[in-house]
Amino acid sequence: MTIQELESRHTSGLYAKRDIALVRGEGALLWDSNGKQYIDCDSGHGVANLGHCRPEIVKAISEQAARLVTCFESYYNDQRAQLLEQLTALAPSLNRAYLCNSGTESVEAAIKLARFTTGRAKIIAAMRGFHGRTMGALSATWNKNYRQPFEPLVPEFTHVAYNNVEALQQAVDENTAAVLLEAVQGEGGIHVGSDEFMLAAQKLCHQNGAMLIIDEVQSGFARTGKMFAYQHIDGLVPDFLCVAKSIAGGVPMGATLIGPRVKELQPGLHSSTFGGNPLSCAASLAALEIFERENLATQAAEKGEFFLNCLRQIQSPLIREVRGLGLMVGLELKQKIAPYIRALMDRGVLALPSGMTVIRFLPPLVISHEQLALVAETIQAVLNQPVKDDN
């Protein structure tokens, strides 16, 4: 029985599967059970910013597992204390943090604490936005295919057009608890928040006593050329910053960073059994050290510009637009991209969809220029040959 057959027999059925079984990774490369090598431009939806199986992360996990794996946050812990200090130092003015296990949990916490702080219910999010699949985060998510099977969702969520200041001005009022925005829309097509729009959101929140929540679950930790994408915009300071994915080098973890405008929080208001466990904290400390030592934000900015230039040189009538920030890159086609993603996989490149017409590239930040050039060459080859569409 193959890995695919065994997993298919018992899996939930909630995931659309690609017919390869990945069993090993190193740096920006992955190998399947047949020994075939792939350049990873998926990174587990942006988890593997540091690449796969970093020796420093492996060492940190191994050593901490031999000391202490779990410690609920009712007790103090050395790894957690160090991580909280270092994590909050990365985002000046956000000097507290709630530790959890995933991106959607970090968003859920921000929504709850924004409502607690303001005593209001109304949350404004953006069209094309994606914030997770638990009920609160899902209520803020735009895609109707994610939402409709679970309606009615949490009430008092509305959506406005992304990068439309006038629409935001009309939506925010004295009943608004929070404006929740991605700094760069990942699932929604790799659209970058404009300075004007993001600063307008901050101003409107301050004027109306609302909280500004910035979701950097996918764009955070050096991916866009800054440690966090909101830091590209001078003067922008969120009240909540939601992060996860690559925070701990591949170990499940999330965090909600909290600013001074947030009301003083009370014990028992919110919690997580596994949040801030020593194992994840040790992995995250090792990851943060790598981000700083290897200056990966600068690498992402330079490599991202190189990759965008490579993609813009591709000659194909199928291409509508190439866009992105750092190594968060979208290639928009004039038709559905599913068959092209399959064709890229067949040629040894793993990429992601971002909507129906955008191919999303989230390679590890340690990827080489040679590997990026090879990815671009493979894309050009795929776009200039007949591709079978099974749909």
C-alpha cells in the first residue's frame, strides 16, 4: 500500500490532495517518496521562511524536549520569558503578547480583545481578505466558499474594498470595535496595502475609538523585506499584530502582539492550553536568532526584486500582471491557474494558488538566486506549452 493510499483511507477528506508524498526537506528543497526533488515555493503556505530542517531549530527542539515540553502559562518559564522579550522588541510600541498555536487563533484573540477593549461588536474587514477558519476569523474572511457552509457566522462583521479609502471612511463609525486588515493579502491575490489606505485605517480607528488589527500571519517574519510588512509604512502602528506560520521554524505557534491602546487584560479572559509551551518557545527563539544573524529581511527584499524581474521578463500572452513585495509574489494569468500549478509540480516546482487566476510563490527566504532563476525558467516553459485542463 502506498503512502497516498494509506492516508486517503483514514484522512478527514477536508484537504484537496496533490498526488505526491513529501518525506524529506533541506533548505529550499523537498523530496517525495520516489526520490524526486522539488524547489519549494509553497513553504507550507509560508511556514518555512527559514527553509526545511534547519540544524539550529532541530537542536533547539531536541534539547528543550529533553528538559521540559509543556508548561501552562499559569507558571513562569525561562523560554517563554525570553521569547516574549525578544518578540515584542521586533515591533516597537507593542510590548505585550498572547502566545497561541496558529494564525487563526491569533486573529480570534485580537477580535475578542478588541471587543473587550471597546465594548463594541462591529468588525470591519476587507474584500478578498483571509484571516482563518475558526468562527470569528472565518466571519472576517471574504471568500464565500469558505463562509457559506457554516452560516450564520458571528454577527457584526462587514467588508469593504481593499485599498479604497472612501469605502473605509463610510464604514468606520462610533460603533466600530476594530478594523482588521492584512498588510499584504495572501489568499486574496497578493495585493499590497497602500500607504494611504493603511494610514487612513489607523486614523479612522483613533478618531472613533476603535482598534486597528493587522494580520501578518503570512507576510510576517522577513518575508516582504521587513520583519513585518506594516513596517514598510512610516507611522503605522497597529493595536494588535497577528503572527504565526514561520514564527518557530516550522513548529506550530502563533502570537497576538498587543499595543498600549488595548485595555488592561484580566486573568481568565482568554487562554490556550498549549500556548507558549517551552518546546515552541525554544524553537521560536532559535528562529528569531537566525532571522537576525542572517539578515533575512534584507535577503528577502533583494531576492524578491530579482525574482520579480525574472518573472517580468517572461514572454507569454497568458500573463496579466506580476506583483508582490519581497518574496511574497503573485503571477496573475488571464485564465484559471490550476493546470499550470500541476504542470509546475510535474517539472519540480511547488507553488500555491491565490484565488482562481493567481499563482502564489512563497519560497524559503534562504532560496538561492540560481534556484529562483530555475523557477522562472520552469514557469516560462510551462506557460509556453499546451497544458491540459481537467476541469
